[in-house]
Amino acid sequence: MPELPEVEVVRRGLVSWVRGRTITSVDVLDPRSLRRHALGAEDFRGNLQGATVVDVVRRGKFLWMPLRETPGATDTPTVALMAHLGMSGQLLMQDSDVPDEKHLKVRLRLSPVAGMPEQLRFVDQRIFGGLFVTGMVPTDDGGPGGQAESPVALIAEEASHIARDPLDPAFSFDLFYSRLRKRKTGLKRALLDQGLVSGIGNIYADESLWRAKLHYARPTDTLRRGDAERLITSAREVMLDALAAGGTSFDSLYVNVNGASGYFDRSLNAYGREGRPCSRCAAVGINSILRREVFMNRSSYTCPVCQPRPRNGRW
């Protein structure tokens, strides 16, 4: 499943290709990829054809393109095209002479711009992702909806329930810490709660906790402010490092908008490194082997020395 850095890589790539361009036609090759658009393929086409892409916006792992229905107009967009990448969804820019991908589901043809590909293609092998049109609503705090080139205080309705992510300029640590202390749960469970902080999935949770020297079962209701600040700082650093590398690429199906995979998996310090030495401990002459534990039907990776188990952990 793509996490925040992967989706931000797609957003940054996509905005340079589609912003300001008009959708001239829509081909739906597999209606299963529109199952979240309740009114069906014809309504989907009707909403998109002739609309202009105003921006590409992301909050957490949610990605959407605000649409202006009349080309050249300056009114505030009221609808958006939302992309849910699921396990294997890809948004690819292609020239019209490039053969269709095997798992191509939806094709958008865009108004011509010199030197730019003509088509935006949604490719999805496992069909867990999809596209749909949704309304735009005001943000609950009056801030921008998410990461964007021209931020406005609107958010795609389906993303309005999630909290801001650590890379969001409007992220409030004070609000995060207040809500964190009110929860009686383990630290990693809290990090995965999109209503508390968005965009952090299993991989980056483990990496952030390792960098902050915190165990995933530390109780949230007794976490000191300094520890929480160190955790959020670590989460930002991990995600920025991943962005610089293009995201992780454990799943060969994940590619960015140009078809290139990320390389951050080569720089992981904890996730997937069971049985290997902890690099931080090794640097000071301590022999500590990373361990894997089952967590919420997934895995958690920790160092037994620099991430000691809490006495009153919440598992």
C-alpha cells in the first residue's frame, strides 16, 4: 500500500503535467475502477469532460484534483477528481502512441501542450483502487485542504475526516499532543490512526519510532511532551528522506507518475531488518539484533537496546 511519501511523489509529478489542462475525453475500460462513483460511468464522464484541472492536492494518503467546470473561469472549484491508489493503482502520463498497459482501467485525454504527454492513465492490476468525482467542502480549521501548489481552504469531502499529516504546513503539534494524551493506547496504534495524524503507515511508523528511540507499545496517555516532539520530528525526517529517494518500492507495482520506482527501501533502519544488527547500536560498539513481532496482523520491527519494552506497555 503506498504511504504518504509515495503519494506525494505522485502529486509532485502529476501537478507539473496536468495543472491548467482541460480533460477533452474520458475512456472507461473497466467500470470496476469506478465503483466508488455511485452514479456510474456516464455520470463520471459527464463530470470530467470539458473540466479543467486546477491543482493536485494531497492530505495524508488521499489525492485529488480540483476541477473547474468552465475553462478560463476563475470561480472556486466545487468538485474534484479523487484517486484512490489502493494496493497497485498507478497514475501514468503517456503519449497517445504508447500502447495501452495490460491493466489500463481509465484514460483521460488532455488538451494539447507542447512537449507534454496527451494522456493520463489509471492502471490497476489488483483493482483495489479507483477514481471518483466528489464535492469540495470547507476545512474544519479554516486552513488549506492539504499540500498543493495554490492552497485553498477546501478539501475533498471523502478526505475531510482525516487529520493533517506531519508534512502539512498547517499541522498543529499542540493539537496532536492534546489528542494523543487523551487516548489510552499504544504509540504505534496511535500513529496509524488517521483521525489523529494522517499519512503514516506501517513502514514509516516503524522507521519513525526507531529514529525517535521509542517502543511501539509506549502508552500514549503518559507520553512526555519532549518524547512526542521527538517522534513527530522523526516522522518528518523519515518522510522527507523517503521523498528525496522517491518513496519505498517493496511492491514492484508501485511507480510514480513517470513509471519510476522509489529507492528508500535501501535506506531503512528497522522495517524488514529482522535478525540484522541495529546500525545505531553498532556505531557505538553495542551488538543488538533487530527483532520482529506480530502487531495488528502485521509486523513491527524494533531494537531491544535503544527501543526498550515499556513496563506498562499497551499492546
